[in-house]
Amino acid sequence: MYIVCTTVDTLLVVAGVLCSEITIMTDHDSTETLDVTGQNCPMPVVKTKQTVDRLDDGDVLEVLATDPGSMNDIAGWAETTDGVELVAQEDGETVFTHYVRKTE
């Protein structure tokens, strides 16, 4: 569940008054989650590739990583690899989340 807030002026933000709670379904609901937290380059990409190879076409892999370099590494790998698509990335404070779809 996500909290969505909209304001006209950032100085007028009042929690609970201008915010409404809604449920958002995403296009990248994951089929499987791969946890590579604590691992550094090249392991997040290596393990992502190994896991994607086992998925069925159309499945989405959620990858949880703590290596900040994984943002560029996984994006670059997906861009240059046939049969995969980087659906989304989320830059968290300590965990970086990547959604990779197997396309063929």
C-alpha cells in the first residue's frame, strides 16, 4: 500500500489533511525475490542472471541489493542482454530494488 500526497504549495503540506491512502497495483508484481544484500559487484548481476535464466517468459524477478553500484550494473546488464527487460528500479536508503522481466 502506498500513501499518495498532493499539494499545490510545498509550504502548505499538512499530514492527514492533504493526503489520502490508496492501493496501487503495479505492472511489476514479482514472481520471485532474489536477496543479494551484503554482496558486491559482480555478484548481484551474476546471481540475477542465474535466477532469470530459471524463470518463465513474462515472470518478474525482484532483486534486493545493498551495493549502490547495482543500480548501474543491473541497468547496464539488462540493456545489453537479449531476453530481459529492466521494468523498474527503486533507490532506497540502504536497499536498492530492481525489477527484471524475462521476455523470451
